[in-house]
Amino acid sequence: MNKISQKEEQELISFIKDWLKSHGYTQKDLANELNIKSSRTSEIAKKVKEFYKKGGVFNIVKNLIKIEQNWLKNILTKSQETNETHPYNQLDIDSLVNQIKKDSSK
């Protein structure tokens, strides 16, 4: 593919920053997903240019979608984990109280 223009690069970086902000993530989170060592904008831009060379804007978007899906999957997984740790419900407490009453009446 051709090189990405300066204007397109700036627009993409601006979009990525807004995208991160809307999801509550940071450039560091994105850098981790992109497997790059630095979260600096210049390093992220370099990775975006690599994606562009390999398939244009479509390839950039495809990779961002994959990252977003990973984040959403992690959110769902964390949500399910908290739902699986059931606090004592009222019936458990009632049965415990009833058992204590039976034991104490003996």
C-alpha cells in the first residue's frame, strides 16, 4: 500500500484517542494490546503505519475492532466472575438460624 498521508495519520490518531477515552482505556492499555513497549503517541502512530502498509485503513480498523472485542470479552468475563461469587442469600441465613434454634432447644 501507499504511505499514509500526514493528514490521515493525524485524523487516525485523534480518532484513536477519542476511541480510547470513550471506552475508558489509556494509550498504555492500547500499547499492551499492540505488543509495543512504549505508549507514546509516536510509537502508536508507527504501529498504525505498519497496519496501513499491510492493508490500508481496512487493516487498521480490523485490528482496532479485534482489540475492542478483547476488551469487551474481558469486561464480560470479569462481570461473570463477580456474579459467580454468590453472597449468602436469605434462604441460607434462614436455614442457619433455624438450625441454631433446633440445636439450642435440645
